[in-house]
Amino acid sequence: MNSASIMVQEYLGSLKEDRELDYLFPILLNSMGFKIIQTAKESKGQAQYGKDIIAIGKDSNGVKYRWYFELKGYSDRNINEKNYFAEDGIRESILAAKDTAFIDSSIPEFNNLPVKIILVHNGVIKPSLRVTFDGFITKNFNEGEFERWDIYQLTILFSEHLFGEYLLSDDDSVRLLKKTLAFLDTPDYDYGDFKKLVNLQFDKVFEVRGRSLKKLFATLNLLEALIFHYSVLGKNLLAAKECSKYLVLRTWRWVLNNKVEEKLAIKKEFNKLLMTQFRILSAYFKKTYPVASIENGLYSENGVFFEKIGYPLRCFEYLDDMIYYSRLREHIGKAKTNNVIKRRLRNKMKDLIIRIVENNSGCWRPLLDNHSIPIMQLFVYFVEVSSRRQEDVEFFVDYLSQVVHGIAIMKIKNDLMPEFSNSIEYLIEALSMGQKPEEYTDDSSILIATLLELTVIFKNEVIYGEIQKYLSKDMNFQIPTIDCESYNVEELLLEKHLHKEYHIEMLDKPDLDFKDFINRFKGVKAMVPIYRTDTAGYSFVRYLAHSYYKNELLPEEWRIYL
């Protein structure tokens, strides 16, 4: 057995029935040419009668069958006397699969096909049970009606039809995957090997159809599932969270580049990646939210001095992730087709976000100028017209006031404004040394310019006055825009951090009274581009790109409310 097969066997041996095995096994069957009729996920909560997955396919002799797959993993992966003879155990499941027919008259010839039952388990059968088990099968099944696929057979099938043909099909992919898994738990790992591995898979694609397309998405699904699995084992869901972000964005950029975003087959495959990402984020927030939502829950007592910086940075990152998760959750569930459910779900998620913000003062203390991104993500999410509540408006206005106070305190105590070049190193040096290094830039701000425009939207003269009094001296206020005629804005946002592509619109200092300042925006029209991502139903992916690549939201996102 070569090293790649050993890796496959070790991975398969640790899969759990209700998670990875249910997800991964249908991918294998698709790669083997099976037509899947029903999956374990679709039959959860119903009597399955030994049929986790039902499919149509041919055996090694070319004979077409109805295939009933019974999946056993984790605690049942090894067949022994206990789980074999137990009530609703393996023996009873096999008999139920044989005795209870699955009928589907909508599929031509399905009901007339012979049946083959497969027991799938990512373990082995205990030697003490083998004679009994083999006798039971011989007594109840004719030749060819039953098969058992154990860890060794699964290793062969997965290596031949999935890993070997897809993810582990070349030396570079094998090397990059091994490096990714080896460094997955390493602090400050930038996942560069993972990104190279993902990009390599796209480099192999020469046509956007047929087998090439099928192979690409099978590989991406496998890769995301692998990273999630080993992140869980390593108790480090941050790795899976960050890797899945890159995978989703890189895939969608490829979709847009090839102009296939409206193809149903593409959407179906892309949604599978999103479903795994949803599982990753659900696991992450299930683990972290109970602590994060208590008073100063995102503060680390072990951080000592660094928490002056680490706490606010952690808060804004967590806030950003929660907003994206909320949008993704709407897409995954029924909310994408039912406005009532969408509004109810969004309001529930808003309440969870409000709890995080109100209990963590770090959410009010932006230290970097690009903290404008999570602040504006919060604004866009909370003021969306179809689900806006009065309490949402009141919350955000109060939050806006707290943010201005947080910046003012930083200015008064440390003579510092949020670092304009977004350098954590310069920020650490400034706060640790008690003086501003030459490289520290804080005489310009996109963040405060954005806050000023928000005071116009909410017609809040008090907050405007505080910015005017504490935050405007010797400052240049900038609003970044991009010329849509010169650049393909949408694809650029999905690719990298932008700099030279931005055109800077200078905002006049707030030296007028509030009414005169408001009048400056009369006649300002927000030209909202028609994004292909939004039209395809994935606007949340575009917002993820802003956060991941640290590109400020463009002014049309909020100027539509002026």
C-alpha cells in the first residue's frame, strides 16, 4: 500500500456515519457512475429499512441493479456481536432492506430491476463473528445479492475512483495536501499550501462541461470535507473556517470568469460547497457563541498587554463572520424562497448579533481604518428594508455613537486615530512604546468619512457634532470608489486586495452646521451596479469577498439610503 492509500485509509477509518460518511459516500457513487435516487440526508427522520442510500448502477459484470446501501460508521464501523445482534442492529437492518421493497414508479424500469444490498462500514468484522455472519448471508441471499464493503474495500474504491483520480491524481497535489494537513494546526499558518492546492485544481480544467467539470467539483468537495474533518480532529475550526472562505471565493471567481453562473448544474455543485461551509460555520459558532455572547466573552485574560489590540481585532472579526453566517444561513434554508421565513430568521440572527455587540466593548473600538468593513457590513445587514425593525435602527444608531466614542477615547488617551494603512505592527509599536512611530498613518480616514455619511442617513446631529469636535482636526476624509467602466469590479473584488483600482473621493471636513452638511448630499445619486453574483442569488458571496480581501464596501451600498 503506497503512502497515498495509507492516507486514504486513515481518513476513511475515522469518518462518522451522521457526518462525513453520509456526505462523502454519494460523491464516490457519482464518480463510479451510479444514479442516486435517495440519500441518507433525504431519508433522515424516516424509517429507512436498511436503505441509507438507494441508487441505480451496474456491477462489475455490467448487470444493472437497484442498489440499497446501508452505512455504518463511527461506533458501528467495526461489526461485532453487540451491534450485530442488537435490536435495530446490523442483522435486523439487513433483513429489513431485503424484506421491505422501495418502489418508485416515476423511474422507468426501476421497480423491475434486481436488488443488490451493500453493507458499507469503514471498519472490519471481528473474527469471532465472521462464521456467524457468513452463515447468515449464505442462508438469506443468493449469489450476487449481497456485498460487504469494509475499510479495505472502501480504500480501494475511494483511491481508484475519487482520491486517486481527483485530489491525489498528481505529485504536486499530493505534496500540497500533505503540507496543508501537516501545518493545519500551526499558529499563524497562512494556509498558503491550501491556496496553491485549490488553484492547481482549476489549472487542470480545460473545458467547463462533462467529465472535466464533474472532476473539478468532486475534487473541491473532497478537499473541503477533508479540511473540515481534520480541523475537527485537531480542535481548530478556525482552519476550516478560513480555508472554506478561500475555496468558496476562488470557485465563484472561476464561475464568473467562465460565465456559467446561471447554469443549474453549476449552482447545484456550488451549493454543495456552501453546504459544507455552512456545516463548518455552524460547528464554529455552536462551540464559540455561548462564551462569546457573555459579558466581554471575546476577551482573553491570558492575552495580558496584547488584549488592548487583540480584543478589538477579535471582536470585529467575529462580528464579520457572524454577519456572513447569517446571510449564508438564509440561503441554505427555506428563507431564500419564502420572505416570511427569511424575515423571521434574519431577525433572530440580528438578536444574536446584538447580544455579541452589546456584551463586547471591543466591537465599539476600531483600531484599523478598514474596520469600516465590518461596521458597514453590519449597517447593510440591519437596515435592509424588507426586514428592518425600529429596534434595529435604534440599535445601530446607538452602536454608531459608541464607535465614535471609542475612536475619541483612543485619540484623547493615546493621541492616535485608527491606523490608515491597516498595519497591526505599527499599531502594536504605537501602543507598546507610548508614542507614534513615523510609519504610523492616521491623518486620513475612510472609516470616519463613512461614519459622517451615516449621520446624514440617520439625520443624527449629535453624533455629527461629536465627530466634528473630536475627530476632524487635521484629518483628510476619503470615500473609495471604483470606475465600473475601467474595471470589472465584481471579478476584482473576488480576486485580491485592491489598491490602485480605487478612485478616492475627498469628503469635505465637517466644518458646517449639520443642516448645511446634509444639503451637500442633495442630488447625490447612488449608481448601483448590476452584479452577476447578486442576480444568480449569491450576493452574500460578494459581501464575503469584501471582508476576506479587506476591500472597503463601495459608497452605493449606503448612499441608496441618503
